[in-house]
Amino acid sequence: MKIFSKNYQTIWVDETDGEVNIIDQTKLPHEFVIKRISDIDQMKNAIKTMEVRGAPLIGGAAAYGVALACKEFNSLTDIENKSKELVKTRPTAINLKWAVERMINKLSDAKKDNFIKTAFNEAKEIIEEDKNFCKEIGHHGYKIIEEIYKKKKDTVNILTHCNAGWLATIDWGTATSPIYHAHKKGIPIHIWVDETRPRNQGANLTSFELNHENIPNTIISDNTGGILMQKGLVDLCIVGSDRTLSNGDVCNKIGTYLKALAAFENSIPFYVALPSSTIDWETEDYNAIPIEERESKELSHINGIDEEGNIKELRIYPEKSKSLNLAFDVTPAKFVTGLITEKGICRANKDEIKKLHNQ
């Protein structure tokens, strides 16, 4: 998608030296910075500090991290041990573990002197798969928006939470892919963008990318969605997922559960958009999902830009106040209208999910 009218994807390899380029998302929206990653430790730090974030993207980033490790180590055991460090950085998002396991499995069948080429080829395949998956999510999800528009014959108001846009993937996004497809087909849409505290990924990232695609959007505080639904100002909710169980329970950015409850109470469709790589086929109980707890400073401090263009970090809490910063929550399947994947749309239950994905 576009930034300043130029097409980008979130991660790519510099073919001249084999280093990996990322868009540093901790700098957005006030600065646009491309950062070079030359080894697995730098990639690990980029994932941990959320310079790259979003389940599909950190899966792709981890794949390139393993590939970079192959330039440092020639023993599969060393590469595997180093790659396990990647998995520990963000334990909730299943794509991270999925991508690392896929890379190691591929290397286990390769000759040692071919590790680097094999790894970079496999990482590129993961990247291209995600781009195609997200594009297909848009093709399927667009039909939901189109159907609402045909009935309403007026602007379709869509509420989304956090950033499940192209910045969270390689391109297109998950929750935003149907939005982008609808916009390109001329359907009038307006997006309610939850600011998504504490890192403000909706305000800082989703609104940023929608602005660059000229899609009308309005940032709202995280507690505004409910009253908008009560007043009939929301036609549809689409969110992303960091991990979805095969029974349809959805783990996503903190606050998603509350939006699903409000949508359910007000009979508003609540869809979750995700590539099949985000489905956890092993975990049966959502209580077994590791919920990442991040540092309290993300709550107590905020970054902003002053009138002179200087970016500053400010404390907004009383100095002695404590805070709890859980990064994710789980929305039970019964509150989810349907799942949108690259395979199509299905209800959030085990039978339909398995049938759609040939499991």
C-alpha cells in the first residue's frame, strides 16, 4: 500500500547485500523511518520493541530472522537454539512460532552449505503467501460490505480496533483488506478507528494508513464504540487476530472482547479477519493462551509532537501509581459472527473452520 503516494510493503530484503529492511513502526505517525536489520539479534529486538508488530508481520520478520541466523551459524542446532529466542519475544501471536517451526523444518531437509539460500527462499515464500492471503481476505470480506451497502444505499460505517492493517501484515492487512477492496470498487465507507490504548495503534497506525489511501476515518476513544452502536452509527465491526483457536475463540488486542460484547448486544455483525497461519489447531482452551504483559510505562507515558515539531515522551500518571498492562484478551466464539480467511468466510465453530480449511 502507499505512504506519501509511494508503494511499500512492511519488510523486504535488500538484494545488494542481503540485509532486511523494515518500516520502524515505533516512529509512526510523526516520522517515517526505514531501518536495516543485519542479524537475528537485531530482528529479535525489532519484534520485542514492536518496531515490527502484528501477528502476520512478526511471522514474516521471524522467518527472515532465521534466515539471517544462517549467515552467522552453520550448525542447525545453533540456528534452532537461536531461533527459539525469537519465539519468546511475543508469546501470544501464533504466527511467530508457526513461522520459526516452518523455517527449521525446511532447513532440516537442506544441505548445510545451502542453508542461507534455502532459508531466504523459504522466508520469501512466507512473505509472498501472506500478501496473497491478505488480498484474498479482502476479496471475500468485501462482499460483506457490498451487501450492507446494497441494503443501506448510503455510506457504510465500519468500526475496527487496534491496527490490523497492512502495517500489521506484509501488504493489504487483514481487517483493512475488505475496506481497501470496497474503497477501490467505489463503495462509500467511513471507518471508526479505536485509538487503542496504551500504544494507540489505531490512532497512530490505522488512521495513518487510511489517510494515505484517502479513506474517510474518525479516531474515537476506546470507550466510544458502544454508544455509537446504540445510536445506529456502526454497520459492521471487523477486527484482526493474534491467535484464533480451532473452536472459534479469538485472541486479539486488549479491548476486542468489550467491542464484541457491545456488537452482540446491539445486533451488529462482528467479523474477525485472519490468515489461516493465525489459527492455533492445537490449543483447546483459551485459558492456555499465554497473554503477554508488557511494561507499565506504555500506560504511564505517551509520545507526542509539540508545536515546534519535537517528539517528546510525557508521563501522564501520578508518579507512584501502579498499572497493569495486559496486551491481549479473548473473545469467545459465540460473540463472533464469522471468520474471514483466505479460504472464505465461515462461522466461528470447529466444524466450519475445519471444513473450510480441509483439516
